[in-house]
Amino acid sequence: MVPYCFVTCNVRLQTPVDGENQFENRVDFLCDTLLAQRPDVIGMQELLPGMRRQMMAHMPGYAFLGGGRDSARLGESPALAVRQDRLMPERLETQILSPTPHLPGTLYASVQSSCPRAFCSAELMPLDGGRPFRVMNVHTDHIISEARQLQVAQMMGFLTLQNQLRPMPTVITGDFNALPDTLEMAIMQAMEHPRLQDATAGMAGTFHDYGRLEQPEKIDYIWLTEEWTVDRVQALHKQRGGLYLSDHDPIVANVTLHE
């Protein structure tokens, strides 16, 4: 059995609208906090190219994977940061959540908001020769449930196919913009090949809008296939000098992979 640490974190895009909490002011705090967890993989949402460069400078031991969602493959990306002294990426794909998944910038036009969406998938090989596994990271539509259902179903179709071609343990991180009792999450729960477990089940809300929500919303998740055992899950609700890590709490899952 091999221990791993996975994190999901909506880093919140850089925008002056956030005032003192804009990304450029909290990037040091965010990176220091994430590194203290010694994560093997971090799934991030809303990562812009300039933000990626800043985080890479703070986290030189990590490889940042995954392309952007817009027509130039720039813009926000559902990126993965992978610990290079422990894991080597073998296969990588960024797929647009739309009827044309390999055409950047496209949408489920009849039901989706104006923002393209994407997910990133990477197959990772432990450098010690251990069992390879897959990590997927996603950020679904922030407005329309029907769009999210189509996006989640597309991603689960991709996972089902990949599991037939190259079955391996899988971890899914993401900001699903959906509460636990929604139809979007029911699609995840209904998966059979492979079956999925919600490592974050029972957790309190994670989206707090920089502390402005009286009742934070539970929309961030880490899902695992059955080869994993959950040892500990925690949300990082921290402040430093009045700054938040993000408008979401990062979630940290310490898990064990059965060889």
C-alpha cells in the first residue's frame, strides 16, 4: 500500500475586482500553504497563463500540465501540478467540454453559459516503479445545471473508455459548481465501470466568496476509484494578514493506493 496526497483548489483568477485578495497579493500565501501539505498532485481551476508562471516560480519541484480552454489554448485551464521527484507523466490530454472536444473554445451552445469549459487527464507513473494511476481535473459551468450534466456525462464517458483501454486507479479533482444532491453529482455516483467514491462526502461548504457567504457552498470534490482508501480529508480554511487562500477552500485528501 502506497500513500499519496491529492489537492483540489480553485485558485480564483487574477482580477482587480478582488481588491486586496486578488491573486498577485496572495500567491505567496497560497503556494506556501499548498507546499506545506507535500501534495503529489494538485488539481487547479481558473489558472491563467500568468498565474501559472507565478506558481511555477514558487513551486519548482512541480510540473504544470494541461492547456487552456479558449480558442488559442490559453485562458483559464484546469491544470494539474505534479510532483516531479515522485511521478512522471505518461499520457496527457486536455479535452474541451463540448460536442467537439478537440476544438478549443467550443460549447454546448444551446444550454451553456458563454465560458468554454475543459478537463485535463494525465496518466502518471511512480518513479519507484509502483502502480500507475490516472488523475483528472475539471471545472464545469458556473450557471446552468443542464450544461453541467452534459459536461460531467462527457467526462465520465471519457473515463469509461480510458478504463476499458488502460484500466488503472483514478482520482478526479474539480470545482463542479454543483451541490452534493444534484443531478450532476448523481451521474458520478451512478458510475459502475469504474465505481467512484466521494472522498469529500459529508464535508462542509468550500466556496465562501472570501468569507462573504454565511453558508459556504459545497461544490469542490475529490472522487476516487475503489483501489484507493481515504485516510484523511481536510479543507484548508486559512487567512494571513487579512488575505484568504482563495474564494474557495482547497481540499486535501491523504489516501492509500492498494498495489
